Amino acid sequence: MYRSFLFDRFGEFGSRTAFVWRGTAYSYDWLANAVALLSEQLRLEGIERRVVSLEESYTPHAVAALFALFARGNIVLPLDPQLVEAKKLEYLAIGEAEARVRSDEGGIVARPHREGGISHPLLASLLMEGAPGLVIFSSGSTGKSKAAVHHADRLLGKFRKTGRPRRTIPFMMFDHIGGMNTLLQTLASGGSLCILEDRSPAEVCRVIERYRVEALPVSPTFMNLLLISGAYREFDLSSLEVVSYGSEVMPESTLAAWNAVFPNVRTVQAYGMSELGILRTKSKGGDSLLFSIESDSAQYRIVDGMLEVKTETAMLGYLNAPDPFTEDGWLRTGDEAIAEGGFIRILGRRSEIINIGGEKVYPAEVESVLQQLDFIEEAAVSAEPNAITGQMVTATVKLREELPLKEARRRIWAYCSDKLPPFKIPQKIVVTTESLVGSRMKKRRTPQQANRD
């Protein structure tokens, strides 16, 4: 049976609170016992060295099941239970899942899914080694999701060095690499995970106040939603010490607005991907979009404007996409970036860049300007074909107040005229009443992203 150093940590932390869920505290002793019991149940049911899905929301029981599956050398596909069945079946087929697993207070329920053995060499080699694995499906910016295969030991290894135990909200689900990182980092340090009932701004603020939450890892899109909602005015958030943001480019206007409202909260830019895990970073300052990579086991370089990273926590490879590694082992991240005085600034995904007659437009730069307008609640910028320039900038906006489209266009163009060069000003404005935020609390810029949510 596989045994991680984390299992020993759970025993050492003993009566400390590992989770708070639905008003009940669950200790590390509870977690250690639950993992042991579920592991034995898996052994009796023959769920060892298999590829399995774990289709659960964030609960203490689901986390215990995850570690129990690792203990039995399984490769786990965490799936959001809210996914439509057709999407689940697509992911199960890509991951060659042999069983589907659920977990609650009564234990694990596993049902067979397919037979016939494992054909993909990445999966087969992990199972032969008896090492636990993890398959994370990226949300992606275009096209279908990519399945990244991780050696669980490599992901866990970065948490051997303990950090300060904090009360943390696990905002991202554990089918997301950021959510998995929050889970592992918090539990490895003896902190407490305060689990949300939902991810609305009001619920997040309520949980911060009730449990004196100290750390909140979120997306820039959610930070903007919380500011727009005004929910922070109704709760005592004085316990909050640090907010880390990642998973998408931060608009400068959102960061400035956040710092104005929360001047005593330290803001830190995280960097990671489904393919890399989350790297340790240090922001140049709370008001800066520049950061450095602080991990001893990670290196970076910028080649032809794209960030490339080499790290021990990188995935083994994709199940359903071409190998993104260079011949010398660097992962091509797909992020356009620049280096400034020993720091990095992410400009945007290369796949989302808008090309206007050879000039580059980064959606986040335009969105940052649009979000400064009081009458705009949300904005998403994307490309549309143009017969003359190849592409043009299109802005889809959700308004705070009813405005005729003609008036909204006039105000937007007038505001942008002295803040953006002409080729970056949106040539097409689309007004929508639907949210531009996906289920992962990231901005939806394309129809493909909307369909995956």
C-alpha cells in the first residue's frame, strides 16, 4: 500500500480542526481514521491500482476518499458532480476510467464503468509502478479540454516543507489544479479548510466572518464580482490577511479597486496551470502585476514572447493532445509574457490574442479599461473576423443599468478614445443580460468556454 508523508502529518496534527463543513468541525484525527477505513473498504472491493473517477463536491468525506484512493495506488479523475452526464462520459472515456466512485458519511460507493485494460502508456506505467496518479482536465481557452496526467508523489512533494497553518476557504474545487493546491497546502501545514455552501460573494463574506478566515485564494473575476456586489460592507472581514489570485490575467483596474477597499489585506499573484501545478511566487508589490517564481525546483525562460517553465511538479503528459514539452524538457505554457527587472508579467493566453493588421491586442488590457465605467458590470473582449484587418476587437458587456445600445456604444468609445490606441478600441459592442462568468469563476470570452461550463 502506498503511504504518503501527509498521512503521518494527519496523525501528528491530531485534534486540530482540518475542516469546517455545514457548521461542524472535523479534526485531523477524524481525517486519518476516515482515510484508513475507506482504504480498507477499497481493498475489500478490489479498487487498487485502477483508474477511477471521484465525482464529488467539496466535502470532508470526498477529501478522505481522495487520499484513500491514493493510498491504494489508484489514478484519480476528480470530476465536478454538476457536470452534464455527456461531459462526464467524455472525460471518463479519455481517462479510461474503470470505475466511478462516490463518497459520503456511509463510505465509498464504487460501480464498474469499463473493462478491457488500460491502453495509454502514461496511465499503464503509473499503474505498473503502483504509484498514485491524478488526471486534471483543463478548462482551456479554446477547443476541448486537455487531460493532464500527474504523478501524485511529485505534486505532493512540494508540500514537505510546512508553512504557517491558516484558516482558508477552498474556493476552487478539487477538480481544478488551484483547488487541489489549496487542499494540499492547507492540510500539509495543519491549517483548516472552511468549506463553502456556495461561491456567492455573500456566502464567502459570511464564512470569513464566522470562522475568522485568514486566507482566500480566488480568481480576479471573483474579486471583481465581490467588489460589485458590495457584500463586503455587510460583514466583518478583519481576519482576512492574504488573498492570492490566479487562473487568469488580472485587470489593472480590478487590482487597484481591490486594494482601495482592502488596503490591509496582502494580495499575491499565484501562477500555475493544470500542466504544472501551482508554483511558489512572490509579487513585486500588492499593487503590481509583476511577480517572481520563488520555487527552488522551478526555472523559467521566455522564448519568442512565450513563457516556458521547467519544474519537478510538471505533468507527465497529455492523454488527448500533442506533447507540449520542448526537447530539453521545458513546458510551453501558452502564456505571452515579458520580463522586467527579474520579474515576470503575464500578458495573456497566446490563443486569445487579437491580431489587428499585425498589432497585438490582449483582451485583459481592454477589459481593464471597460471595467472602469460605472455602468458596466462585466466585460469580456474577444476577436471577430474582419475583411480588412484580419480581426477586430469585440466587447460583450453586461450593464448595471438599462441603456440603449447606441448610447452604450457612444459612452464606451468616448471613454476609450484617450486611454487606448485606436486599434484596441472595441469596434463592435454586444450587450448581454447573461453573466460572463463561468462555473470556474473565470471570464468566458468564447462560445467554447460557455459550452464547457
